[in-house]
Amino acid sequence: MLKIRQIDCKAILNKSMLADFTLNCYVGCTHRCLYCYARYMQKFKNRPEEWGNFVDVKVNAAQTLAKEMQKISSPKEVFMSSVCDGWQPLEAKYKLSRACLKLLLEAGVSVSILTKSSLISRDFDLMGAYKTGSLGITITTMNLRLQKALEPYASTSQERLNTLRKAQNQGIETYVFLGPLIPEFTDTPANLEGIFKGLKGLNLAKIYVDKLNPRWGVLETLKKGLSREDFLKTRLMLYTCTNPRKYSTYSNELKTKTLEISCQSGLSDKVSFCF
């Protein structure tokens, strides 16, 4: 059962290597992606529920942001969001990410958004008006059964592609985050070919590609979730990720494979690796 807590935050902007600052209006996410690296935060939040079964809602996020922006000298870029999906289903009710996005865009700040949710289309009026934001959509697979196992409560991959097209029709700059590529599951030639086929024809600024980040709790959750859905390659996945020498070789092979397949769709010039 989902546990929702309304909390006040003392700060909302966090310095980051992803941008000048990151901004997260929520702790936790109801998309319940098996591979979510942010589950490590559970160790510091002292929450009894499993990751994906609780969300802390920072109800004063916009007010806190307004105060911080008066103290910070010209933040050039803010990334939304790094350890949650700012447009997860609860955002439809609380509208915190929208409120913060509006404040940032009105101040001329460049905002880079990354989401798996078609709810972001609600805020295209803001992004289209200010033209200082970019929209990134995460795509892991076009296989609906696998996608629902990996990301059970996120928008479908087809809905995400449709969202990208809507954004482009409104003049919003778009990019795709292709990942994480999970050994034996989403890194296969068939899966990559399906993704790049779906991206063909989209006017994307970039396609960022990343491999699986096997941080605290990730491999255990993947093993449990994929086994429950009768996916049979979890042992091979675990071996690849837990053998350092194998994982290093795998990373180089993954880059080569991805570039070869992206070239077939004429998209290799857009590809940039995050590892």
C-alpha cells in the first residue's frame, strides 16, 4: 500500500554534476522501476516501506525555491529531476513540479527535464512559451511486456514517443535517455533495433545512452521482479554485473553494438554515452 507523507523542505536546489543544480519535489516515486538507482536514498530516509511504496511530498517546494533563487547568483541550468520522476502520477494532484518549473522559466533559467511520464504534456504551455527548457524522455524497451515488468506504473514507451512528437510540434527541444541498458534484457540487438526504429524520424537534439548502475539494492530488486515475471536470464545478468572484469569488457562491447545499430537508423551522430 502506498504511503504518502506531506513534508516541508528547507532547501530544494542541490548542486550537481548533471547541471548547476538539480531539483526534486518528491522523495520516492510510484513508477516502481526495478532498476531505479535512487533506491539507495531509503537508507538515509528511515522509511519502513519498500522503495516505490512511499512518497514524501515537499509541499512547500515552490515557496522554498522562490527564497533560494533570491540568494543564488544566476543559476544557468537546473535539472528536473535526479532522484525521482517529477511528473509521476502524484504530480497531477500536487502540481509542485509545474510550480517550480514556472518560477525557473520566468527567471530565464534553462531547465532540463527527464521523465517517463506523458503527464509532462500538461506543462507544454509553459515550456513552449519560454523556450528555455528541454524535454528528455527515458526509453528502455519497445517490448510492452518487458517494459511493464521493468517500469510497471510508468507511461508506456509508445505514449512517451507520442509525447516527444507533441513537444516537437510546439517547438520544444527534445532528447532521449536510452537506458539503463540491462545485460540480457534491454541491451540485446533486437531490443536496441526496436528502440532506434521507434526514434527514427524524430528531430532529437541528443540520444544519451547509459548502462545499468548496479547500486545498492538494484540487482536484488531486478532479480526478484524479473523472476516473478518468468524472465529467465537473471543469472546471466547478475554474472555480468558482479564480475568487474566482465563488466568492463561488456561496457566496451555495448558501445560498439549500440553505435552499429544506431547507424542503421541514421542516428549515430546523435548518440552520446554516459559511461
